[in-house]
Amino acid sequence: MLQKKMYLNGEWVDARSGETREIINPYNQEVIAIVPEADVEDAKQAIKIAREAFDNGEWSHLPGAERGHKLFLLAEKIEENKQELAELETLDTGKTVTESIADMEDIAGVFRYFAGLADKDGGEVIESPIPHSTSMVVREPVGVCGQITPWNYPLLQAAWKLAPALAAGNTMVIKPSEITPLTTIRVTELMEEVGIPEGVVNVVLGPGATVGNELAESEEVDLISFTGGGATGRKIMKAAAGNFKKIALELGGKNPNVVFADADFETAVDQALNAAYFHAGQVCSAGSRLIVEESIKDAFVKELVERTKGVKLGSGFEEDTEMGPLISAEHLAKVERYVEIGQEEGAKLLVGGSRPEDPELQNGFFYLPTILDGCTRDMTVIQEEIFGPVITVETFKTEDEAIELANDSNYGLAGAVWTNDMYKANRVTRALRMGTTWVNDFHPYFPQAPWGGYKQSGIGRELGHIGLEEYQETKHIFQNLDPQPVHWFTKK
Ligand code: NAD
């Protein structure tokens, strides 16, 4: 069993109170680690350290290329240690090692991307309407950043925040989800090895309501970046109002997967499964809302049901496992309840809808992949994020109806369109009110492309060039170059 600590000012420390928390493997409920459980006082101390490191430290004044160099080294370290990191992520989350390895490769890519950007944005010279003057727009770090991450992609979500914040020259306090802190701790050890200066990145471990809230509320924090559920996002916005800190919110999704009759049938079926069951559906962009053209619906759903029955549940460490457990007993109960509500409101259960009977899986938080047919837009399972391996089925007859159904949500994170008619694909993707749309694919994302939501899926964007800008202030510098500038009060 691992014994880990928090990272404050370059030192590995316990919580001041001495409190600890057990970290549980969702596959078998075994305790895999003991970590400190911080409280508000620890969070305040971490913020103070980050403030001091920003105000008086060297990091924000280093040339971008030097910060970038450290991030390149970190990316290399992550590659070198990807097997170990991936296994840790699988122990902590239950996802398959194959998925975790892919996460680690993506994470290395995220650090490389922002490493490359660190010295690319020198600002710009703009035209000044005032004679004999120069006008420049420069980018500066925001300051102290609070970063709060969820449990579904613990290290990937941390990387999306750490990499641009570091590249831009900020200092930070990161709080991983209290139930999945292990890879964030491990990558902090790697940051120490590559020489990220003390005080620049501080890691506090503890509950959202206390430690997370302090990061959102503190007037010493200049920016709060949060990934998680909408209810928490609302609390963070309110807490952040005191000093009007910058806010970046990556929230949930209820993502439509729109299949037209002219799509490639086999590929669309295959990807509908991938869209919804990847990481047991615990993905903000999971394609859980299948919206399929009526003329192919019966054949499409029949095939989906057959393939769903064959999905192999098991340990993330087994090579043939396709789906691991859900993250916790609490979350499993939530998913079960949603499927019950769906049926109470009139949806028809076609497959799944329960925990598996396999005796091998009884200690884990497993739930069978599930399909609910006959869903309508007013149902709870269509409007609320289930965050489990559940596909809801709706049908449409016309393109306009497909667009209307797809957009009928408070969320607007991502969605896909399946068709061989590229004109139609273009019309539909342009009409979708979502931050990311895919044509004839589901899930691809990469550091070069921005990620974030319309509507209640969030505020701001991560990744891409815009992901760096989230962590920068913009300053206009006007320089008069005329020894006798003309102003209204000197004008003759
Ligand atoms: P959550 O909102 O319960 O928790 C997320 C984080 O917020 C945790 O670290 C938690 O400790 C902290 N937190 C909880 N209460 C807080 C408070 N009052 N103040 C400050 N921090 C607080 O979310 P979760 O259950 O960990 O994650 C699942 C959610 O995350 C889903 O809704 C999912 O869609 C969303 N998500 C979104 C994206 C995206 O890119 N849009 C990515 C991953 C997950």
C-alpha cells in the first residue's frame, strides 16, 4: 500500500491536522493508498506559498523558452514512466490499462504542445492613431491559479490545467479529486525531478467543500479553473465573486450521437458503442444520446443490443477487458437510480439495467452496459447527465428534427453526426450548439484543438492556443515617442 503526502513549497508534507484518507480501488474495494486529508488551513497555506512564489519568485520572469524547456523535460519523463503512471491510474479509477496508457501519451502530448507555445506568443504591435507613438499588446501571466480536477480523467484533466498555466508563467495550487489523487502526486514528483522551482506548483489533497471552496473563494487567488459537475460549478462561480477572479469551468455534457440512414452502418454501430461505453460512460463527452433516423432504427438498435451483450467487463489489468467498474458505490447507486427513473417515465429497457451476476465482479462497482429505447425529450434520462454506460435512443424523420433533438439540452459540450453526405454533415454540425462536433467519428480530441462547452457545459476553453490565453492577462502598452506630445490642454 502506498503512503503519500501533499506538496507545498517543494516539500512533501502531511495535513496539519494529521488527518488522512484511504484511497480505494473501485475494482475490488481494496485500500491502495493512504494520503493526507487537508483542511482550509492547509489550503490557505498553499495559496500563500503560491502567492509568494508569483510575487517574488523567478518563474513568471523566466524567458518562455526556459519554462518551455522544463515542460519538454516533463513530457519526456511522463513518456518514460507511462506504464507505471498508467497502472496507477487504473488502480485508482478502474479504467483499462490500454485506456490509461493512451491517457499518458496524450498527457505527454499536452505538455509538449504547451512547452512549444511557451515562447511563441510575444504579443503584437498595433497601429496607433496618435502620431509618433508605439502601441503594443503584451501577454502576462494571470498570477496565482487555483485548479480543481475531477475523478474520471485525473491526470489528463490536471495536465490540461498545469501545462498552460506553467507555460504562461503562473504559480498554482492544484486540488485533485479527493478519491483519485495518485497520478497527480506522482507527476508532481516528476515535476520536482525536472526542476520546476519550489512554490510554483503546490498540491493540496482534500474535500471540495472545504479545500476546493477555499481556492475558489480566496482573494489571493487570481484565477480558478474547475472541471467537474454543474452543481459544483455554480458554487465555485459564487465563491469566486469576492475578488472577481477569472473563471474557467469545464462542466458536464449530454452529448448527441446523430446517425443518418445513409451513414456507414457497421462503423456507426461500432462507434456508437465506443461513444457511450468508453470508460464505462464516465466521460464528459460520452455519446450517450443516440438519435437515429427512423428508417434504420430497428436494425441499428438490434445490432447495438447484440454487441452490448458481448461487452467484456472486468479488471482493467486484463487484456480482454473492455469496460471496468464505475468509480464508487455512490456513483453506481446514482446510475442505477437513473435507469429506474427512465423506466418509470416510460423508456423501455432493452439490455443491461443491473449489476452483473459474475461472482468475480461482486466486489467492484460494476454496472452492465445498458440501452433504454423509446426515449422522449421530456424524460429525465434525456435531460440529465447519467455519467454511466447507458445509451438512450430517440428517433427522427427529418434533418431539422435531428438538429432540434440534438440541441434540446441545457448542455452543449460535444456531439457527432454520421452521414456520407458531406453537405448534410456541414449543415448539421454548423447548426449544433456545442463546443466540439465530429463528423463520422466520436471522441477525437488533441492538444491543438480547443475544448469546452456552450450553454451549461462551461465557460472558457482548454487546450489549443486559446487554452494558453485563459492563463494570460492582456496588457496594452502605449509609448509616446514625441518629446512634445500634443494634448488638449497644451494645444494652441
Ligand atoms: P464534482 O463536481 O463532484 O467534483 C469535481 C471536483 O470539484 C473535485 O475535486 C471535488 O472535490 C471538487 N469540489 C466539490 N465540491 C466543491 C466545492 N463546493 N468547491 C470547490 N470544489 C469542489 O465532479 P466529479 O463527480 O468529480 O466529476 C464528474 C463531472 O465532471 C461530470 O459532470 C463530468 O461531465 C464533468 N467533467 C467535465 C469535463 C469537461 O471537460 N467538460 C471533463 C471531465 C469531467
